Amino acid sequence: MKRKLGIITSICFLFTSIFVQGPIPQVMAAAQTTFYVSPSGNDSNSGTQSAPFKTIEKARDTVRTINSSMTGDIYVYLMDGTYA
């Protein structure tokens, strides 16, 4: 009888250890740089959220200048609007 109780206790502990602690956190690469593009932006801007580029091509060209020495992910966010 004690042996069965020990096995059940071990199974309950294992279940609690796996499921109660929550999901395993995912490891994400650090962002090296983030650029923003907006139809109301300007390609002479720096590409920040408050001063976005106007065209996707400008963002692409800017990413290409740092792509060979990247140390993390490079994000380009397209803000709301219609891109011609």
C-alpha cells in the first residue's frame, strides 16, 4: 500500500512541476535596430517612430548598410496608410 502511495505522490509532484509553473519562456534575439516607414514620413528622416521614412525602398537601403555587421534582429515596421 505504501509503495502505491509513493508512486502516486511522485506522479502528482511531476505533474505539478511541469504544468503549474507555466510555459517554458521563449528566448528571443535582441533587436539591434528598429526602423519605421509611413506614407506621411520623409526619406530624409532617421526612420524612428516619431520621424519615419516615407518609402519602403529607403528602409531597405538603410538596412542593407548595416546588414553585414548585424549583431541582432533588424525590424522594419510599416505604419498605417496607403503606400504608392
